Amino acid sequence: MILEHAEITKIMAAPDMRTPAGYRNRIILEILYDTGIRAAEMAAVKPVISIS
């Protein structure tokens, strides 16, 4: 499936960046678009955060 530039712009603008969930969703969309990773691969990503 190939999307037009206008469609990609509309999808990227959809998440509400004023909420944590919207911010998270925008980051997920950016990763999917920028890397070409499949949705199933993205779902398998485990968060690893170390604050030291």
C-alpha cells in the first residue's frame, strides 16, 4: 500500500499531542513511517527505561 504525501500528513496530524496517549501514538506513527518496521514488530517492542 502506498500513501500519498497528503494522506501521510493527515495521519501524522491525527493524534492529540496535548495528551500523553496522543504523544505516544504520534511517536509510534513516526517510528513506523521512518523505519518501515511492521506493525507486528512494533507491537513486540518492549520498553526499557533505566533512570540512574
